[in-house]
Amino acid sequence: MEAFVEFFSLRDPNIRYVVLGTILLTASSAVVGTFTFLQKKSLVGDAVAHAVLPGVCLAFLLAESKNPLLLIVGAFVTGWLSLVVIDTITRNSKIKEDTAIGLVLSVFFGVGILLLTNIQHSGNAAQSGLDSFLFGKAAALLPNDVRAFGILAVLLLAVVGLLYKEFKILAFDKNYAAILGLPVRALELTLTTLTVLAVVVGIQAVGVVLMAAMLITPAAAARFWTDRLSIMLILATTFGVISGVTGSFISYTATAMPTGPWVVVIISIIAGISFFFAPRKGIFFRVRRQMNNRRMILDENILKTFFNLGENDHSFKEARSWDQLLVERHFVPRRLRNGLARLRRQGFLERQSAGWVLTQAGFEKGKRTVRLHRLWELYLTQYLRIAPDHVHEDAETIEHVITPELEQKLQEKLGFPEVDPHQSEIPYR
Amino acid sequence: MEAFWIILTGTLVATSCGLLGNYLILRRMAMMGDAISHAVLPGIVLAFFLTGTRDTIAMLIGAGLLGVLTTFIIDFLHKRGKLQADASIGVTFTSLFAIGIILISAFAGQVDLDQDCVLYGEIAYVPIDLWISNGGTILGPRAIWISGGVLILVLLLISLGYKELYLTTFDPSYAGVVGISVGLWQALLMGAVSMTTVASFESVGAILVVAFLIAPPATAYLLTTRFRTMLWLTVGIAFLTSTGGYVLAVAIDGSIAGAMATIAGILFAIAFVFGPEGGLMSRRKKQATLEESTVSAA
């Protein structure tokens, strides 16, 4: 608790730098990541993150010091180069994009490791801490770092703000953007450059391997809550910042704990919650909606079967046995049993000694389903010229979907017909 | 002798990875290989922690389970969660890798693994880490036995399941029609990839395994259009990569695994520029002849 107050009161200037730094780092990658996510190029960020390493090492080898600005320039150059290489390979050979990404990612990283170990073995004292690029060091950011990355992050956010509308069109419909006369190639290049910038900046917080998470995961989580780009950007940024600050707090209290992995675990937890429980798009809600739909279809099919049996022997008031139902239509026995119980609870069926019988409400509902089925069959044969023996399957599906308004229109269009293509009577009210 | 053991280990690892990689890149699952190689980390650490030893069998099981779990999670997020494929991969492997690193930090001192080793391994220690039998006979470096054993398993899978893997790779719907379970062979392939990754982990680390998985088959892919030839070429490229990498590493005093990945990249670049199948040069030439013939025709 003490540590909590100490950390979040931001009294200690060091902590202030760390918190400010992480907010800038995570926010910029979340914003850029949203656009790469929408372009389905998430894994490109992963490649850039790995490709940054040789650039950092080369910059160090040339300058023989850890000047943050030079390291950033080095990182930027190889990060950018990696994207050019991926693009060249996929454009000029039969190699697919995923292979090109994996290839560039691992080879650039291999070169980086080769250079890094070479530097470490050279005995140059200034090199210590260079490997913090591998795993990040958000909890140990210095004022100098924060200033350098702060400027980059602000620049990045400003560019996104200025080109917001253009990026939005580009992300959703590239062809439309071209038709509008937007400079698509230049915009894509800008976005690529921003991705590299975000990686170069963010890598300080979480390191090479986990950088991909800072680009992908906040956007993926935000996508489950909204369809609007502006809200998605705000949510992604918020998720990123929350995980960044919490991660730094954890490694502040438990010093043995690395910051980067904790940041990633927290953003992953946020994402996991979003995947499952976000309203409408979450897995939980999707499955429930599916189950409800399946139940509704089953119920309507059961009532329809009662109605069909009633039509066969001209008596809708007779009780139907279990076997009779199964002979008339194929049901999975377990589902049929549940469905019958449910319909009885809802007042569509009554239980009698000989079986189940339709109530008035059940009769109406079964009749409506049959009516919709036959109306649709007739519509298909009359207006789409489909042979009568080909329309049943389609009607089996559509009968559960047609709304009362559509039903009205169908009836009017067909002129309240009396029989369907199979000469069965269409039951009206 | 030392050089021999290192090059041999490198070749064994690169061959197992490369052979499996052929299937991965043709199935457009190259990034799945990347994801699995990262995601097995928590499995390895937990196996270390639970058994308390560097017992290879436990590690292989732990990682194999994690590898299959990874494929399952990615598939689940993509199909059930309707999350786009690239993001499903990215979210899954980063979170599992992060958990792995946290576990290493939490068990620091109890587990003989460090973060750098995870990233790029230490193939230089291969000749020192000998396998000594109970009778006291020295049986050679342990890594040779492990990577050799894995290579045999990979070869068994590929030779026994050649037809099945071939069909499910090139024409999954036809494979389904003739009664070959696409899902089963996918799972077997992914299990093999996870196992190979783990066995290679100690010597080359998580990320360089990816270089071995993707670079040699991608190079071979540029050199031929025949699948069998592609497999054989991969083996040759694996040997070149391993030998060249060792020489380079000694020359500039750096990580051997890093140097091997560098060589793998250089070999790819050569094939890309000069290769007969869609190399830059051959494409230019084709274009030139085409232009010439159009001009002469006109």
C-alpha cells in the first residue's frame, strides 16, 4: 500500500519520468497499431521490432557511445529497411508475405545478435545496457531518454491527428481512397514510417520480442468494443496506457520483475476480457445469441410439425405422441425433449396422457411458420423461376427470418394466393 | 573437434527445422512457426521447475503441450472470436512469451535458464556438455543426441506420412474427400514443429529457430518447383548455413547462432537475385526476351 501511494503520488521525480515515459511510449504504439491492425498488417510491426536491433548495434559501433539520438537513427534505418526488403521480396518472387515477414524478422535479428555479441566480446565498457533493447527498461528510464522519446511520440501523435481523415479512408478502403485522388502511396509510406517510429520509441519500454504486443493487442482489444474508429483509438490508447503504468508499478515494487513482460501480460488480460465479455462482439455474447437462435428455430420447427400433423388428419386438437413427432420430422431426441418442455412452459403446448397438444397460441405460431414457408416457396417459383422441387430447402431457412412487415409485402405481391407450388393450402388467419 | 560438434549440431537442428519449414511456408503458416517457437517458453520453464532438472524428455513434453495449445488458442480466437488471423497470432504468442519470461524471473536461481539464452541460445557450449552414461563412458555431446533423435522423428513423420502431408498441404479439400484428416495431420505437424523448436532451443534460442524454420526452405523454394527436390535442397542449404555460420562467428568473434542466421539470410539473398525460379535476374531476362520478341513481331 505504501509503495502504491509512493508510486502514484508521483512525488519522486524519477517515478514521474518513468510514468510520463511509459504513457508516451504505450500511447504512440497503440495509436499506430490501430491503423496497422485495420490494414491487417499487424505482424509487420513484429518484423520491424526485430529488425531494429542491428541498427542499434551498428549505430553504437560507428559512434562508440550510447547517444540515444544516434541509436534511434540507427534503429530507424534498419527498421525501415526491413519493410522495404519484405515489400521487395513479395513483389518480385513467388514468396508469400508471411514467409517474407518471418524470414526478414529472424535474419535481421540474427545479424543484430551477431553484432551485439561482437560488441559485448570487444570489452568496450560503454556497451553495458545496450542489451536493454532486448527486454526493455521502462522502470529505468532516464530524463534524457524521456525527452528524446517524448519529442518523437508527440510528433507521431501530431502527424496522426493531422492526417486522421486520410488514414481512416486508407485503412478501410484503399481503392476508394485512390478514387478520391488521395496520394495512396505517399500515405502508406507515411504510415509505414510512423510504424517504424512507434516501434523505435516503444521498444524502450518492452523490448524487441514483446513490441509486437504493444502494437497489436490494444487495437485487437478495442476492436471488440466499438465499430467507430475514433472510439477505437481512444480505447486502444487507454488500454495501452493502463497496462504500461501498471507494468511499471509492478516492476517498481518487485525489482526482480522485468517491466516489459508484465506490461504485455496486463494488456493481454485486458484483451482476454474484451474477447470474451465485450457486449455484442464478445465470444460469450456471440455464443449466447447463437444458442438463442438455434432454440427459436427448433421451437418453430416443433410447432410447425404439430401443425403439419394436424393438417394431415384434419384435427389440430388431437394429442401427438413422441413417436408420431419423430416419424413426421427428424429431431435430435435430447433437443426435442428440451424443446417440448420449453414450449409447454411458454404456453404453446399442453401435456396430456396421450402426448402433447397445441394451445391456441401454439396453433397460431405453427400456422404462421407454415404460411411463411409456403409463401416463400411460391415467391421463389414465381419471381425467381426456380423449379418447385428446389425451393423447399431455402424456405426451411427463411421461414424463421421473415418479419411481419416482409410477410405483409409478400402476401400483397403474390396477391394472397391460396396454394403453394406443391398445391398445399396456404393457411391464413 | 569442437568445430565439428558445433557444425554437426547446427546441421542437425537446421535440417529438422528446414524440413518442417517446407510444409509451413507452403501452407502459408510461416508465422505459426514463429508463434510456436516463442510460445513454448512457459512450457519449458514449468517443466524445468516441476522436475527440477534439465530433463530433456520433460522439456519436450512441456513444450509440445504448449505448442499444440498455442495452435488451439490461435484457432479459437480466429474462428470463435472472429479476430483476424494476423492479430490472433500476435496476441497469443506475445502473451505466452511474456508469461515465460516472468516465470524465469520468478524462479531465478532455481532454474538454470536466462533471458539471453532464451533469445539466442548458446551453441558454443555444445561440446562441453557431454552425455556420460552410468558406466562412465563418454557418449559425446548431449545436444547431438537430442537433435539427432528429433531429426529421426521428423524423418519418420515425413517418410511415413509423406502422401498425407503432401496432399493436406497442396490440396486440403481433395485430401478431405479421399479420407485424410486435415486436422489430424495439421496437429501432427504442429506437434513436430513444437518438439523441434524445443530441442533446438538450448543451442539456437527462440528467434533463431525461426530463421532455420523459414530461411532454408524459402531459399529452396526459389530454386525449384518440385517438392521432393525442395526437401533435398533444404538439407544441403542447412549444411551450408551451419558451416558458413561457424566460420563467420569465429572470424568476427560473435554469437554462432546469430552468424548462422546471417548466413541463412545471405544464401536466401543469393537465390533471390540469381535463382532460376523467379530470381530477380531470371525475371529481368524473361522480361527482356519478351520485349524483344514483341518488338521484332511489330
